[in-house]
Amino acid sequence: MSRLFLLPISPPLASLGQLWYLLTMTKLEQIEKSVAELSPEDLKAFATWFEELQADMWDKQIEADAKAGRLDKLLAEAREEIAAGKLRDL
């Protein structure tokens, strides 16, 4: 059995064109619209959360690449440069 859910239409969404646009927005468009409507405080909190998410994703990708051996060549090159004295302390 299928169910029909009716969405409440607020006065600013009175036109069918506006309603159709909202119903057919991509997930990314919906996120962009929602983020654009955040208060400055909520936007700051969102930005902090998103930066942490990106950092976590980066860490997981580096870890996966290291386990899979995709960084072995870079590590070998770095060790060669260290052995050759081509690196200096910062």
C-alpha cells in the first residue's frame, strides 16, 4: 500500500514552479540552500564540524593508502634523500 504525504505550503511557496523546484532539487542543492540560510553562529558551528569531517576523511584515506602500500615509493624516496643528506631540519 502506498501512502501519499502532503507537504505544507507556506505562503512564500505559493507557486507550483517554486514547489516543483524544491521537490526536484538535488541533495547538493538542498544542502547548499540549507547552509546559506544558517545563522552566523550555526554557520560557524557547521564550518567547524565540516573541517573536522574533512580532516577525519583525509586521515582515513592516508591510513588506507599506507596500508595498501601506495605510499611506499614516497617513503623510499624520502629515506634516500635523508641518507644522501639532502634534507635539513626546519
